[in-house]
Amino acid sequence: MPNKHEIIERSLNLEKGKVMSNNKYLIIGIVVSLAILSVLSTDFYVPAMPDMAHMMATSHYLIKLTVSVYMLGLALSPLAFGPLSDRFGRRPILLVCGGLGLVGSILCWLAPVAQVLILSRLIQGIGLGGALSLARTIGSDLFDKNEFAQVAGVLSLCTSVGPAIAPVIGGYLHVHFGWRSIFLLLSVLVLSTVTAIIRKVPETIEKIDPHALRLQDLVTNYRELLANKLFMCNTLVAGLSISTLILFGVLSTFILQNVYHLSTVQYGWIMMLVTTASVISRTANIVMLKTRTPEQCINIGLFFMLIGSFFAVLMSALGLHYLLSIIIPSMVIIFGAGIIPSNTAAIALIPFRHKGGSAGAIYGFVTMLSVFAISLAGSFLPATALALGLMLLTISVLSLVIIKLASTPEETLLTA
């Protein structure tokens, strides 16, 4: 016979379950809003980067580094916040992440020199990176595999709309109010989202794991995840696909403004045009998932990435230095890349939903570490169309090789 406390606990859990079931779309929508800001925080100020280097009397390399360091923060934060969310719950850790994101945004707004801006971006990345990782984990708390793939597709579409318009908004803000106004706006948006989380988002984890921070358990969980080939291959491909848009932003802002002499606002509109391809592809992905598996959708995305990157290199090699010779192939690549992340997340995370924060932590770490590596490489590359095309072709071919490796019969990576 259950005692009085057990009966009360079960009753509370049932009531909590009903509340989450009725409001799970609102909950995930609010959480993803904070995750969206982790993407917007870069897209907002990309058009202003050349002028920022001039105004802060620093090199283009240091300004590009603000993107790479931010990606490093996105990569590192899930390793800490994932297990912490298993031990203390998703909600309190999500609020900590939002707080760090807010502090980092305010420091970016006030940064007097490039070095302080770089450090501030790292703090911002650590906070918003934790929120991005927890959004995936909370999604796996609330939905099963098929539903998660559909929901992830819709949310992926939502997250692509923001980056499509962010460069235009950032361009106009920079022209009329200076680049600091971009980070002021971002601070206000983070504060508003954190307030919504405090008011509307309950705890989503079913059971707190009191041993989640035990070193031996962490090592065991991380080793199992790192050893699973299906998990790792899909995670790596997710990171590579996301990095295509980041790489385009880091290089194209200098190519199009310095070589093609576009203004900051004109570049913002070009970025919106290119990013619109991602919005279209994520819409197409939602439709495709009704008749195709996530694995089939990934293959379709890789096909477009390969075609677009091949023509980008070919046009540059033939000396076709027209604006459209950069924009059109890039849109094809971004279209293909936009199909991939929501599908890889469903394939990688759902089998490990029992590991909750640990699975989300490794997924977020490996994904963002891949983006960091690509963006760092982009910081050292010359700002030319050929360099951009070759890098995108390398990413596309590598993604295809990795996804094919995932379909081979070996069970793990570490034991292979």
C-alpha cells in the first residue's frame, strides 16, 4: 500500500503531466524563443562587422573572432548545463542560462574595445548556448520521436525566419543608431524572453537524477554517447550543415561590402535573400516528413548542398565574378543545409531520451564545436568567392561521407 506522501506525489505528478500535455506547444515555443536569440545574436551584427573593425580601430580578424569565440561558448556550455539540468531540473538551469545571456549582451553593448567585445561574446555564447541545448532536451522531454521530428521541423522553420530578417534590422540599426544599438535591442529581447520563462514554463523533467553530477556516471554517459556511431554521425552532420550559413555570413560581409562595394543596408537585404532559402527548405522539410523518413530528408538536403557548392567553385574558377554567381549557389547550399538539423536531432536524441541532459549536452557540444571550427577557419581565409566556394564544397563532401558512415553495420565509433 502506498503511503500518504507517495499518493500526494503521484497526484501532483499526474496534475503536472496534464498541465504540460495541454501547454506543451506553448512551453516549447517560449523556450525556443530564447534559443532563437542564440542565432540572432550573430546575424544582427554581421552587416556591421566591416564598420565595427574601422570604428574600434582593430583588424578584420579580431572582429571575425567575435563570431568564432561565441561559437566556442555555444559548444562548451551544454557540457555543464546538460548534467546540471538532470540534477536540478530544466527550469532553474534555463533561467541561469538566460541570465548569463543577458549579462553577456549588456557587456557587448558597453564594450569599449574589441578584446572586451570578444570576452563579452564568450559569456553571451555560454549563456545562450545552454538555452539552445536545453531547448532540444526539453523537446525530447515533451514529445516522442515522430512528433519530435515534426515539431522540430516547425520550430526549425521559426528559427530560420528570425535570421532571415535580422541582418536587415541590424543594418538599419547600425546606419541610424550605431552598432551598439544592435546589442541593446538584443539585451531587451533576452530580458523579455526570460520573463516569459519565469511566468509560463514549468519543470519538464519527469524525475530529478540525484546522481547526475557523479563523475563516474557522467563519464559513463558521455562515453556511451560518443561511442554510438548513429548519434555521433548525425550530430557532426548537424554541426556542418549549420556552419554553412555562419561561414557565409563571416566571409560574405567582407566580400560583398569591400569587393562589390555594397552598403551595410544593401548587404543586410542580400543576407535576407540568401537566408530565405533556409526558410523555404524548412517549410519543405515539414511537408516531406509526411511521406518520407528523417533519413531520406537528410539525403535530399545533402544533394542540394553538393550541387550548390560545386557550382560555386566552378563559377569562381571560370572567373565569373558576378554578384549572382555568389548569391545563387549560396542559396542552393543554404536550402539543402536547412533541411538537415531537425532530422539529425530527432535521429540522434530520441534513442537517448533516458539520458536527458547528457544527450543534449553532447549533441550541443559536438554540433557547436563543429561550427566553431568552421567559423575559426573562415576567420583566417581570404575574403574571396573562391575561398568561400571551396570551403562550402569541403563541408558538403565531408557531410556526405559522414552520413554514409552512419549507415554502415558497425555499432559504435569507439569500438570500431
